[in-house]
Amino acid sequence: MNIILLGPPGAGKGTQAKRLEEKYGLAQLATGDMLRAERASGSELGRQVQAVMDAGKLVSDETMIALIANRIDRTDRKGFILDGFPRTVPQAEALDAMLAKRGIKLDRVIELTVDESALVDRLGGRFTCATCGASYHGRNHRPKHEGVCDICGGTEFLRRADDDPSAIKTRLEAYRRQTAPILPYYRDKKILEAIDGMAPIDGVTRQIEGILNGVTGD
């Protein structure tokens, strides 16, 4: 089973991808993680990625497709979850072409729809453990013991600079401009499903599982 999770920054794609990875035995292909891993590997592709990123440029679509292809070729899981790619119609077309060469098809593209004003509030309050990366929120999900990470016991926390409200609005605008046009692309293929991304985390998971159980026949 191969799926794509779509949604603006902060919609909860990463959280849901990790849950699906565990339940269905899928490989989570988060583009940010793949870029960092390839850079650290010291491979030829990793050196190319490092050079581009060190120059402050965006990694090309061709490079991203190569990264995804390499990860798919190496995985022994039962399928994959793409998180963070594609973002544009040309990327979606390039992804389809790469998968077709491998005899792989996409089963579902799941869009997490959100209320943007509520999303700005959600992102503006989040922070993470500097040690293990566990996520928290100033109002909705604080550590059980103030100032101490529930997972690793760390006492240092970080807030992302791009979680500033003005930065969040800029990111949402970029999502609408670049990514929203790919929704009709996948709708025409009859594999697009939309769910309420503002529901509680467990509720979002249940919605996604309801869609995927239809794919697996459960």
C-alpha cells in the first residue's frame, strides 16, 4: 500500500505518518529526513545535496525524485507513506513516471484539511525537546512535569523560528499557491480523499484508517 499525505505545515502529517508506519508496516518517506540522511551518508548524491543546500538553494525536483527512488528501492516494508512531496504538479507527474517504471501505483492521496486561523494558533504554541525531538504545545500538550520531557527527561526545549505567526501565514500562502493545484490532479485519478485535519489526533488517525482499511479490504 502506497499513500501520500497532503496538508499545509502543521497539519499533523508527520504524526499521522509515524502511526501508519507502525500499524501497516509502511516506510515513512519524509523528504526533510531523507535529505538530512543523504547528506550524512557521504554518498555522491549526498554531496550534491549538501552543495545545493549550503548554497542556500532548493534541491531540484530531479534530485528529490532520485532520493525517493533510492529509498523505495532499499526498503523492505510493505509500502510507503510520502510526507512533504510532491508539492507541485510537475513533481506529481515526475513521481508518477518514476513509480510507473517500477511497476508501483499510488493507492490513496489523503488531504488533511485545516482551519488556517486555528492552525496559526496551533503552530504558534508548539515546542520540541532539544534532545529527542518530542513535540509539545504551550496550551494543549504540555509536559507532565513542567520543564521536563516526558520521553527522555531532557530539560532543554526549542521553538522553531518559522512558527512565528507571520512566518506561518507566509508558509500557508506558499502551500495554497504551490500545492493546492495538485489536488485536482489526484482527484481526476480518483485516489484523493479529504479528511478533517483539525480533529483530535486519534480522530484523525481513525479517519485515515477508515480510508486505508477500504484499500486493504479490512
